[in-house]
Amino acid sequence: MFQALADPNRRQMVQRLCEGPASVSELARPLEMTLSAVVQHLSVLEAAGLVRSQKIGRVRTCRLDTQALRAAEGWISERRALWERRFDRLGALLAEQDGTLETGEKA
Amino acid sequence: MFQALADPNRRQMVQRLCEGPASVSELARPLEMTLSAVVQHLSVLEAAGLVRSQKIGRVRTCRLDTQALRAAEGWISERRALWERRFDRLGALLAEQDGTLETGEKA
DNA sequence: AAGATACTTAAGCGTATGCTTCACCAACCG
DNA sequence: CGGTTGGTGAAGCATACGCTTAAGTATCTT
């Protein structure tokens, strides 16, 4: 998942797919690399669940699948929230001690 | 950034750091690898802005920096929103057409 | 049917990544 | 003081990654 988003070219492909479905060669056009390379990137994105695609005739049309994006976003925000809550508690604890100055709480 | 989060060991370190600051060897303990390897991972996380650390005496204490996490989260949610807005518009468009014509559509 | 188009697959290659070992320094501890 | 603890840095190595070329298949187009 994060692995898939780690590559700038792949992120650019995701970016493009945000604006709507695209064929493989459409995805390839702005990227300075072979169609072959693009297909390989695509299969990484697809394996990560970020993209789904179907072939009609000889053209494969790709579209974003936001569920994976949602999962990644969730992972991050969960951790961020965890840390920030901890941070807030610490702040509160310090403020408390600053005022009353008594029993020591253990972490 | 995503590169840094791409490695499972690094994610585990981030996970640990969510629960509070830790020294390098504390971070290393649950991971089955050398201290050396852990330090290398740490420097990746630090270069990505995910972690900050300071050395006191001979122990380096590491803490999470949520700003980078926030940025990653923002990137994802921005793109997801972009796509989902598009998706909704498409749905509206289809619903609109649904009223006006009724020919056999392909599944 | 001939040719172009849109991929697809496999092989190969250079570089980056993740890891280990080894040598080393700087604090703390008795 | 010497020894242990906590971390650092460089070198080396195996594997993974990103890419290319080349050869092939299936689908339009004319």
C-alpha cells in the first residue's frame, strides 16, 4: 500500500486517475517511459488495491479504487490521533501539577 | 515520506513511537535485527520528517513529529475527495439520463 | 488480408534497499 | 581505573526495484 505510493511515477498515475478513468497509454503519455514500464507500475497499484481495471476490446481502462486510499488514510490518522491525544494529556498533566502540586501519577 | 512508511519495520517503529518517546535500543528491542539496522531505519524516518530525536548523555530519545503524518494524510484525502466528487457527479449525470431515455444497456 | 494499435510477457541490467559484521567512541557504573 | 552499555560509521552483500529491449497476441482499420 504505502509501498505502492512510494514511487513518484506511481503517485503521478494516481493523480491522473483522480481526474477520471484512463487507458494505459493515456496514463503513459505524460510519463517519460515505456508502455511496458507503465504496465508494471499499474500492476503494483492494482496489487495494492489502489486501482481496478477492465479490458474492453484491446484497451484496458483503469479507475481509482478509493477503499485502499481510505485504509491508508485511516492508518495514518489513527496513529496521529493516538500521539496527539497522548501529547494533550501530557500538557494537561503538566498544567495540573503546575497549579496544585501534589500526588504523583504514574504513566 | 511514503517511501519511509513503505517498510513494515519502520511502520512498527512509528507505531511504537505513537505510545510515547523511546530510546534507540527500546525501539530495537521488539525488532529482530541489529541496533545498526534500527539506526539506519531511524535516519530514514528522520529524513522524512516523521521523527525527531535528541541525544542526552549517551542515549538518543526519539519522538514522533505529526506534521509529516498530517501532510501524507492530506495528500491522500485530497485525492480521494477529488475522485469521489467526480464519482458523485457522474452518478447524478446518469440519474438524469435515466429519466430521458430507456434503451437496453450493457451490464 | 495487410497494417497499425494497444497492450502483454519475459529477460536482462544497473541501482537502491535492508541487513550484517566489525571497529570505534562516549558515557555511565562499580 | 576497567568494563559494560548505548550508539555511530563504514564496508560488504543479497535481494528487490525500476527500467529497457525484444518478441508476441489480440483487436481495430482500411
